[in-house]
Amino acid sequence: VNSPLPQPRLGDRSLFPSLEAHAYLAHAAISPASLAVRRAVTELANDYERRGVRAFPTWNDQRAQLRTRLGQLINAHAEDIALTAGTTRGISDLALCFPWRRGDRIVCFRGEFPANVTPWQRAAELFGLDVVWLDAIRYVRDTEEGLHELDQTLKGGGVRLVAVSAVQFQTGLFMPLRQIGELCRTRGAALAVDAIQACGAVPVDVQAWQADYVTCGAHKWLMGLEGCGFLWVHPERVAELQPHTAGWLSHEAGADFLSKGRGLLKYDRPLKKSAAVFEGSTSSAIGYAALAASLELLQTIGVPAIFAHLQAYLDGLEHALVERGFKSLRSATAEGRSGSLCTEAPTGTSVTALHASLMQQGIVTSMPDGYLRFAPHWPNCLDEVPMVLEAIDTALAARS
Ligand SMILES: Cc1ncc(COP(=O)(O)O)c(C=O)c1O
């Protein structure tokens, strides 16, 4: 019988007893697994070990609960959410199934993580579309300037879709999605948001953003495992998607031939008219069990409380880093902030050497595109900050 696990509490690592790092600050890259995640994975494997196919309904039912939890996380209905094999898979499905017309334009941002670019480029090639490039960094310098440029582009006509990450992986900037959504609505473009750098750390509200599509993966701020995620489709958008990526489970009653007797094996069953059309095959049972477990922890604490905790942690760190010659890319205002503090290393300092030295000292950070990124999460204790700074001082001293 499993003993009860510790309750999740802000600043408490009890659910991560084997984590080696003294300070783990790479949640924007890959999160460590909690005891709850490990237990869920073991339970699933044990169940399939004992029962094989008979275990399937149990975990299939659990996935229904997972969709409900994800709906609560992003302010959406469970039936508009498809579980996917990760962010890229969700974006690729959208890019291939969007009702494109030759010559349509897609707005992409330079500085985005390639997961939110490559599928749009492939769609452009396949369907004869134009990719229009804007600069995400403009929003770091001046939100209004960025929005103005976007509006001018939309006014130019022909833009069918704007693809943007809620939080930029390079700078940690939370994009002004309410305003971007408003512009898209006014100018008749769809809004597709990659939310992997936001969900779990920043309150997410797909209604407030007026988004049409949102994709996400489990292994960063949701603290699940790699290889799974979800896609939310606005219910009014689902009918127009062309189900080019449908699979055997995309059909209505598509699995009946496996449990309801002879004569049900058909290839012309209608395709589902909901986000479930994107769940076309058997999928990562382990990944979803892990995600359900980590999400329960997150939602026990609550994302607004997590966001506040992260800001308190990063406030202390940012100030001290700037004093040491780092340049912070963190937004000056709360609306532009996320769980990541991205910095440029002081002049004359090699960021790779700094990152390696910190790693050696047990401070795990990440280094997207040469920025040093500090990304704590709910288990990080505010008391860690002096230790992180001490390690930075040691690393900086080693330069000379
Ligand atoms: C903005 C963004 N999108 C997507 C990904 C990854 O996508 P996937 O879940 O497909 O691996 C990352 C990081 O790995 C990211 O930072």
C-alpha cells in the first residue's frame, strides 16, 4: 500500500527528495519529476503489468479527468482539448489542418523557439503561403511599438493567422496577448498561441486572450514528462479545420469494432467534430498519467500563488544580478513577467563558462540562445537566492 505523499507547499522540496541540484532553476527547459509523478508512472506500469488490455479503461477514464484539469488551467472546456504528443505535434496538426487559401499570410516572430516556426514554414511550402516576419524583441523594448507594427502588418491584409508564444523562451517576456488577440479579432486573423512557457507558472486564460488555438507540452512548467501535451481549439473554429492528420481513433465510434462484435469494421465513419479528432491513435499513457499527477500538485497550490512566489524569488535575484553587471531582460511591469528571468552575462564573461561553473556548483540553469536563464518553480525556496548568488560570485571570480 502506498504511504501518503507530502502535501505540495511553496518553497518546499519534500516531493523531490532525490533532486541533486542545490538550486534547480531550469524548469523552463525540463522539470524534474516529483514523487507524485514517479508514483503515477509506476502505478500505471504495474497496472499494465498485471492486467494488460484490461488496464486500458482505467487510464482512459483518467485522461478524461486530465482534460478537465487542463480546462480549468486555461479557462476552457474539457471537450475542446485534445491530448497530444507535445507542443510541436499540436502546432503541426494545426498548420496542416487550417483551412488555408493559396497566398494567405502567416505572421511569425523572429526570436521564437523553432517549434513555433518550423510547422508554419512547412505549411507555407505545402499550401503556397507567405510567412511574414516580425521581431519578438521589439516587445521587450516597447510593447506599444510591437503592437503598432503588428497592427500595420494586419492592416496590410491577407494575414490569416498570427503564431506567437505566450512567453518568449529567450527573454521570458509574457507577450501582450489580450492586445494581440484584440488586434487579430478586429482584423480577422486567427491567433495560435504556444503556451508551453506559460502554463503552470503564469495564469492562462484563453478566453481573455481571444485565442483560437493553444498548444502546450508537459515537461516544463507543468512538471510532467516529455512527449505529451495538449491542443485547445476554440469550439467555433473546429468545424472549419480540414482533418488532414486524422487517424483511426479520429472517427466517431472508431473503436467499436474492437469491443462490440462483428460487422463494425468500417472505414467511412464520420470524423469527430471536436478537438478529439486530433487524438487519432493510442498515445503516451505514461506521459498523461504523469501530467495528471503533476497538475494535481500545481492546482493544489494554485497558479496565481505560484506566479507570486516566482516573482518574489526573481525580484531578489534580478536586483543582485544587475548589481553584478548582468543585463536583465525581465519586463519592468508585472504584466510582462513570467517564471523566467533571462539575462545577458556581464561584458567579457563567457556565458557557457558561467553556465558550466554554476552547474558544477549544483546550480542548474539553462542557456537559451546564449542568455542565462533562471527559472525556479514552486518547490524553490526563497532562501536559496543567497546561495545562487554566492555561486555566481565564485563563477565570476574564476574569470580572472
Ligand atoms: C516556446 C517553446 N515551444 C515549444 C518548445 C518545445 O516543444 P515540444 O513540446 O514540441 O518539444 C519549447 C522548448 O523546448 C519552447 O520553449
